Amino acid sequence: MKIRGISLFSGGLDSILACKVMAGQGVEVSGISFETPFFSAARARETAMQVDLPLEVIDITDEHLKMLHAPRWGYGKNMNPCIDCRVLMFQIAGRMMAERGADFLFTGEIVGQRPMSQGKNTLLMTAKNAGLSDMILRPLSAKILPETNPERTGKVDRSRLFDLQGRGRKRQMEMAASYGIVSWPPPAGGCLLTDPAFSRRLRDLFESNPHYAIRDIELLKVGRHFRINAETRVVAGRNSSENNMIEKMYAMGDALIRAESFPGPTVLVPGGGDEETRNLAMRLCLRYSDAPRDTEASVSLLFQGQTFLMKAIAMSPDDSEALLI
């Protein structure tokens, strides 16, 4: 009877090695990876193709956002609920394990590699709180962790698993060489929820707009953000690439502003705002443009399907700083 294991696959070297170890024991291996607006499965997709791993990518945005508003174990240094996030991923993977008729889950996690999220007690705690106490195997550190169901029932040979721990990479490099693995993706950029600036913006969004849309979260990834009033914020591009991204996210009902005769940012007012808000947004646009200070300059305003040529004076640095999120 074929034994089936599902890898929670990140695409990094450790997850590749875990899959190799399991396949080496005759386990039929497949992978799952998750994505939300805060982290991508792009690396997992790329690596899975390279190592010929069947991979399913699942968008868990709805469940993740619900958890993110009130994580049981709280946030890290910023808006990162790492323990709650891992528990949620295991819960979803556990459902998939049952649906697919798989025998167990496994990961490339190594005890102590990340002291906070991969401490021995934390690894055991996340599995327990996901309701999968002995159904999650960590092949690279299994010998220093309690025996799991697949080991106890003979589906996996514990003697052929490993006892890696800590941040050192020497043994992983040796294992990679033994499997003929000569290249692997560099460490990923990680989760945006660990970024201080993004976290400030997200916290502001949660507090100011309980009915936010996914587009509001996507906008947090680009430009400078200014809180104009309780209802409205303004986004200003910092370079041509961000200006292009902001233009692509423009939607009917928004206000889009550019300096008319000088290089500068593209400025977006989601929802359009009122006249006073649009005037402030025009002044912010000129503040970060090459327009002269203390002199009126022209800006173009796209609003409600029409383009208007307007005049404004650049906002002072102190005033713009006071509005910056």
C-alpha cells in the first residue's frame, strides 16, 4: 500500500531536502504552499517545477485576515502573528490531508534555526494547537523531537531521519551534495507583516476602515501614505515604477493627480475624497515634485472620468511629515 505524505513546501533548501528524505523512503510526496497579500508562493512554484514536485498553491486570504485581526498568541515585533499563522496553515493542511487520504504532513523545519518560531517547544505547540500533535513530521530534526504517528506505525523509518538543529548550514550542504542538488533559491523576501513601515500602514487601515477591500491592502505595498482625515488617505509614488503601479490600481471614483510640467509623483486618493482632501493631495503632489516652492504650479486632476487642470502650492515638509503614516 502506497504511503502518501504532504509537504508544507516553502521552496527553500530545507523543504527540498525534506521532500528528498521522504521520497527516499518510498513515500509518495506532494506539496502545498499558501499565499495571501502579505506573502507569495512564487518561490515554491519555481522550485517545485525544478524538482518535479506536484504542488498545489492555496490562497488563504480570508481565513488569514480573520486571524490577523485577533491572533491568539499575539504579534511579533510588528504585525506578524507568526505562531497563529503557522497554526492556521497546519489546520488547512490537515483538512487537505483528510480530503486527499494522505497519511501525514511534513515540513523542512529545523529545531532552533529560527529561535522564536522554530524552538522545540514552539514546533510541538503549533502542531498540538492545530489538532495534529503527532501527524506532522519534521524529517530533518525528527530524532530530537518526539516520535510521530507515521514513525510509530512504521510508515516512516525513524532511523533514517535526521537530528539537525541550530542555524548552521554545513550538514544541509552535505545532504544537498549527496542528492545531487547544486543550486537552490536564495532566502525569500519574507512576510510583509514583519516590515515596520508596512505594519504601520496596515494598522492604520484596520483602525480607519473596517470595510476595507483587498485593493486597499495592495495599495499599502507602494508609495508614501498620508492620513488626511478619518475617512481618507493619500498614496504618492516614490519613483517611476511606483507611479506606474499606482496608475494601474486607479479605479473609477478615485482621484489621480500629477504635476503638470515637472517630474514628480503620481498621487492617488482612493474613493476620491472631498474637495479639501483633493486640494491637500495636490499640494502633496507638488511637495514631492520638482515644482518651485512658494509659487503656484499646475497639476492635472483625473476625477469622475474628467481631467481638470488645477493650481496649487507645494505643501511644506513639516506639514507633509505630520500627515505621513
